[in-house]
Amino acid sequence: MAAAWTTATAPLVADRPEVRRIGMAALGTALQRGWADFAAAPTQLVFLCVLYPVIGLVAGTLAAGGDAMHLLYPMAAGFALVGPVAALGLYEISRRRERGLAAGWRNAFDVLRSPALGAIAALALLLAAIFLGWLWVADMIFARTVGTLPADAGDAMRVVFGTPVGHRLLLWGNLAGLGFALVVLVLTVVSFPMLLDRDGGVARAVGTSLRAVAANPAPMLGWGLVVAVLLLLGSLPLFIGLAVVLPVLGHATWHLYRMVVAP
């Protein structure tokens, strides 16, 4: 199976890519195009979306069964921090459809033939480090607020939601999570799609992502809110909805990249 990368489709250029300004309406357009890609090539669900909720369920089960129960919510929420890596195959499917090439779930693995695989792996390792950093911060906030939770799940919920220390945990934990999410948004909103589209290295891709956010602060913050809300809805119940939410967001992110970064 050919990966269909050529010097024309993945150029190495020294100058900085042009970053366009977009409006809030572009977010709806990106979602519409993302949905169209999902409807046209839905078979990628098997590899890209079933695995994602399974990982969440396994991690949650492990956490709930031991001393790390207080990390259950940070682990589930933190999967959004590595979402751009999970969506790589979706970007590739959208890239192929855009070029009029055959596109299905098997083409998601064409990412492994990308000339930018090394740069993609390096950026993925950065996101993994950010995810681990988030868990460390969440654990520290828990230790300095609640400290310990009762073994009974109902009692634990009452401590978290019905006591002053629990309210401080929720406040500082969610603020910290928001900070980590914003960092990931700024670093990756266009960098992963750009590496697939035209390999120019991690620094160039991340730099373009930073400029894209600086040029479009309101739409990019709006996009982050859209992603957060849809991931939350997709996580209920038991992460099952992510089987639809994740591919649509992945495809939509590709189209957002196309609107923001000039060819």
C-alpha cells in the first residue's frame, strides 16, 4: 500500500508557513467537514476509537482498585492531553480524501511511512511527558487538600463534593488541568497535521502552532472549549461516545489546520 508522499505533497521549505486569520465560523466549518470525513470513511472506528475508550476503562479500573483512586479523574481527563497522538491516523485519512485518494481505516497506518515519523515521535514523547506532569501535579494537589479518601466510593464522593477541602481540590485541580490543556492546545493545534503534510521538523511545526494561536486567540480558545465539551460528552457513559467524538474531532482538526495554515 503506497503512502502517496512526494516532494510535492510534503515539501521541505526554509521559510515560515503563512498563518491566516480565521473567524469563529471556521470552527463550525471544520466540524462539518470533519463529520463528512467520518461519514465517508467510518471503518476507522475499529482501530482509532474502540481502543481509546478501552484504554480509559482499563486505566480507570486499575486506579479505582488501589491507592491511586484519587487519580481516576485526572487520568481520564488527561487522555485529552495525548489526544493529538491518537488522532494521527485520522489526519492521514482526511489528507488522503482531500487529495482524491482511497481512504479507509487501513490508511491510518500510512502514518508509519511518513517522512516526519521521527519528528512526530519526538512531539508525542513531549505530550507523554506533559501527561505525566499533569498526574504528578494532580497527586500533589490532592495530598495538600484532601490527603486521603475513605475506601467506600459513596463516602469518597461526599468528601470531594461536600467538604471545604474537597471544594479546594476541585478548584485547584481543574485550574491546573485547564493550564495543562491550554499548553497542549497551543503546542499542537496545527503541529501534528503540519508534520504529516510537510515535514519541516518539530521546532518549525510547533512554532507555526504558536503563531496560529497568537493570530487567532479567540477562535483557538473557542476550539479548545469545543474539544473539551465534546470529549466530556463523549466520555458519558463509560467513554463509549468517544467512538464518534474522537474521529469527528480528529478530522475537524485537520480541516482547521488547512484553514489556518496556507498551502
